[in-house]
Amino acid sequence: MNDPMNETMSAAMSNAVREETRDKPPCKDGHLVIIGGGEDRKHDMEILTRFVELAGGADANIVVITAASQIADEMWDVYDKAFGTLGVENRRHLMINSRQDANSEQFVRQVDEATGIFMTGGDQKRLLALIGGSALDAAMHVALKRRGATIGGTSAGASAMSGHMLAQGRAEILPEKGSVSLGAGLGFLHRVVIDQHFSERQRLSRLLTVVAQNPYLQGIGIDEDTALVVAMGEGIEVLGAGAVTIVDGRTMITNVADIKDHTTPELIDVRLHLLPAGSSYRLPKRETEPGKGLPPPLLDFLENVTKRNPIS
Amino acid sequence: MNDPMNETMSAAMSNAVREETRDKPPCKDGHLVIIGGGEDRKHDMEILTRFVELAGGADANIVVITAASQIADEMWDVYDKAFGTLGVENRRHLMINSRQDANSEQFVRQVDEATGIFMTGGDQKRLLALIGGSALDAAMHVALKRRGATIGGTSAGASAMSGHMLAQGRAEILPEKGSVSLGAGLGFLHRVVIDQHFSERQRLSRLLTVVAQNPYLQGIGIDEDTALVVAMGEGIEVLGAGAVTIVDGRTMITNVADIKDHTTPELIDVRLHLLPAGSSYRLPKRETEPGKGLPPPLLDFLENVTKRNPIS
């Protein structure tokens, strides 16, 4: 069918693709440093040290996003000192108080130039309300997926990293239908949901609640002063003081669809993995070493979290 | 080969079998009421009511074993009142202070006549040190497996029921190799280990520690005011206020054998089941309804805990 409008649109899109192809530098995969809160900022600084290393060491250009917090200046002060101590000269506070800020040319340019982008704790709902879907958000995706930048987030900044975000919910002693609500996160990872302060605040029940009602999502619980480092397309590593707990309900059998809100579902055959600090897994090369040494459930998790997602 | 000694032994064993066959009444399967501690003893008394029903209602003959406790008289007082309120006339305190008591003809006869045997809380190591391997212990096995009696146990009395008993161990926030020790329990159930006050005292890590080091055992965690009722050869039911958590590490992959004591093992593919109060499963008849409606991992658990074990 001859449709001039469609032809025009096609031509425009081809131009856009050509434009993009011409302008974009060769793709380089970045890292996510997903921290369960309470990372050491004064003594060993193991996790922040790794974040800085991945972002380029002394040459790193680090921006800190404090938008999750209501005490942004105090937050900046803490990380300003920590990154300074770690030898990073080039460090900047992105003080975002509005969506206008999150779309401002100045901040977007600073993200475009950053090799490390760090999101502090606070409230992930506040963070997403301010930066979700903004030009800054898009620039972070480009940084991770095109420029090989490192994105770190702690506590609220960790929860915000997945597409489906654990927004809020009580941590009862047993899972409870309807007690946890999700929101839209930044989407650096998909098909997962991230909880933090995990063992310390006894949040397994809360994570099981999410997974029971949303078995599409694999639950990731990260302990305090502990990080899950994801090398996109490559592998994962756990470092710090605690462990990462993974809860997989995809083969689970449950009555959650049939029970009332605020009651405990029956859950049968939830898969649980515990990866303490020191655990490290590399994605096997598909052709030369298919499934090499990796238990299938972990391989599956690994393929999921290291997946190179398109820029959304 | 002609070996007179073996022939003599064979003859003796045949005699023993004939003796046993002649003397024993037709077998009747009993029940276990395994309670996670803190069961209601004054208001709804849901769990104690079920215990009494299973033991014969108003006609029940109940003996209470307080040997786990250092305050045996106070313990007896509580259950004396509760069972009295529930209409049981025939109730007795077995005050066991020594292994001589546990081998005394009087107490053994009282167990032989009981339709319900209840073990209170306290310390399961104390309980086993006093009654493990005694004539009383043997009489309890006969009661459960030949006479269809009901055996109840709460807290320490619950832990004591399995062959491998969780003796003691810290409940850290993460599993920790070498932090939990096992002992020999009463052996009404095998291939399991039982923990109590489970969700309330956040004992999942402790149970994972046991299962990580002893994957032969399926871990059972029972919440307070919650009971796992096992009808031997028949099925299971959960009642009360909380849930029963089952942790199965048989297909788990772990580095526990290679790490040092007091460090956290990596655990991959632990199976977790959560059965809230109201869950109830009957063992399918092997010929007419193989595996009927039961997810395989649960069927396996069910076959294990309802197994008619020989008198040991």
C-alpha cells in the first residue's frame, strides 16, 4: 500500500537509526554495584573502593544522586568525604529537587561525562518520582549500556535499579498477601525485584510475599554492607560483609490467587540460593563452554541479571 | 554352609518373631502433634483441643512428661488445668527426675495405658538425657505404632521427636558452619530435623545451617501456637496461628565441606515450602491414585514424615 505518511515516517526512522549508528561510540558494557545499605564509608570502604575502581580509579568522574533523601546535603557530605578519601578528584553532587532538575541540560551533561553514578539511600519512591522517565534517567541508561559506566546504588538506590521496584511493604514474620506494593523502577535489570537491609531487617517474608504474588520476578535480598556487583553480559560477584539471597518462585505451587488479602499463602517448591561475600560467577561462553560448572538455577539467574537490555 | 551357631541364632530369631507376632495386638497408627511452642493454653486452646480429640476426647487417658523442664511442677500445673478444662478426667503427671524413673515399672505402665502422651517445653537435651533409650521411650514407640496413641510435644518436646535432634545452636542472621549441634532424639520421625518458635525467633538461618551440613535431613520449622499434626501412614495437617516451613537441601549445591567453621556457606537450589495453618495433605493411595494432586517435592516430604517406622 502506497501511504506517503508511512513512507515519510519510515524515512525519518531510518534517518534516526543512521543518526544513532553514526553518533554512538562502540558499545561498552558497564557495571551495577547494588548495595544493601549501610556500606562502610569510613574504615575499610571495601564496596566503595570497588565502585571507584570500576569507575576508573583516581581518574573516575563520579556524580552522586541524593534525590532519594530528604537530607540531600548531609548525604552528599558523607559521600563527598568518602570518595575524596578514595582519591577521586572529580566528584559532583547532582542536587535534584524537581523533575525540571532531572531534565536540566546541566545535570544531563554531567551524567553524560560521568564514569560512575552513585544513588544514595532514602526513599525509592521519592527517587523515582523525581528522576523516573527523565532525561537524566535516559542518560544513565546510555552511560551503563553504551559508555561502560558504573552505576552504584545503596538501600533505596539499590531497590530503584530494577524495572519492577519494591516500593513499600511491612516485613511481617510470615508472608502476607497484599502487604507489599511494587512501583516502576529505573529498569537497569528486569525480571527481578531487589530488597535491601535484608538479613538485618528479616525481610525474607516480605520478599516471599512479592515473589508469591509476582512469580515472574526473581527476588534478590542484599544484606547491609554487602554488594551484588553485576558486570553486564559477563557475570556477578558478591562482596562485603554479608550475603545475597535469591528467591525463585517460577516453579512454585501456591494458593495465593485464591486466598484473601492479609492472609499467609501456601508456597511449595520455592528455590532459594544464598551467595555469601566471595561468591563470584562468570557467564559461560555459549559456544565454547555451555553451562560450564554452573548449576542450572544459578545459570538462569545469571543470564537474567547480566542481560544486555536495550535502552528503554 | 552348615554353621550350627548361625542355625541356633536363626532359631532364636524366629522364636522372637513368633513371640512378637503372637503377643502384639493388631497394629493401629497413631498421631504426632508437633507444636512450635507457646500454644494457647487458656483461651481458644485450638491445638490442645485437637490433641485431646485425637487421644480420645473425654475418654482420653493423658500422661504429661515434664522431664525437659527444670520447673516440672509448674509445667504440670499449666497442663493439668488445660486438659482439665478440656474435659479430660484421666490425666497424670509423670515426674521423671532420673533414668531410674524413666525405667520404672509404674511410669512404663502408665504410658502403656495412655492414649495421649504430652511432652512439655524446656531443654530437649535434658529430656533425652533422662528418657532416651529407656523403657519409657520404648513404651512410647509401642503406644504410637501399635496402639494408635497420640504423642504431642511442644518446643523442646517438638524438637525431641525426630531421630536427629537439633540440640542447640545460635540463630545468627546468616547460616554459619559449625554453629549448630545435633543429638539423638526419640526417633518417631526420621530424615528430618525440627526447630520451633521458628518465625518468631527468626530461625531460618539456623535451620539452613543444619540442612547445609546435613542434607540427608529435611528441615521443619514450626511457628509458635502452630502444630504440624502427622497421622502416621495417612497425611499431615497444619493448625494454629502460624505456619510450618520446610527446607529441603537434597538437590542443593554448596561449598560447605570446603569452608572454615564460623563462615557462611554458599547454598544453591534449596527448596523451601511454607504451609500455613489450614494446609492439609493426605498421602495418595499408591495403587489407585499415585501422586494425586501432590507436587512431587511435597509428596516426598509427606511420604517421609508419615512413614511407619519399625519400633526401634
